[in-house]
Amino acid sequence: MENRIGFYQEVKISPDCKEKNKKYADKRGGVMGISEEDGIIYGYSIKLYDEEYLLSFDKDEVIPTGKQLIQDDFY
């Protein structure tokens, strides 16, 4: 299994993200979901701090900050 970012870990959206996600570049949030099949990670559902809804990003579009949050930080 490849390295993955865990649930509720804080991430930053990469400045090298897809064009459709450029407005979210450098914003921070937490991992709410992981898209994974047969040990291969495809992407993450992220709750950005200043957005109301979850957003989906490819695995290469998110950068872990090293900060571990908890569920209560988001609900």
C-alpha cells in the first residue's frame, strides 16, 4: 500500500493543482475521505476551512502540513 494522508489530517492545496482547482491553491483544510482501491490512492475529499462543502482533489494536488486534527474540528 502506498503512503496516504490520514483522516482529519490538515492539508494544503498544491499551487500546481489542476486548472479547475486553481482558485483553491494554497488553501488549507482537512481530509474527510479517501478514494482508494486495491491499495492505490486516487484522491481525497477535503473540507477546506473557508468552504461549506467537501471538494475532491487528486492525490498529487494535496500536501500534508503535518498537523493532525480531530473530527470535532470540522463538525
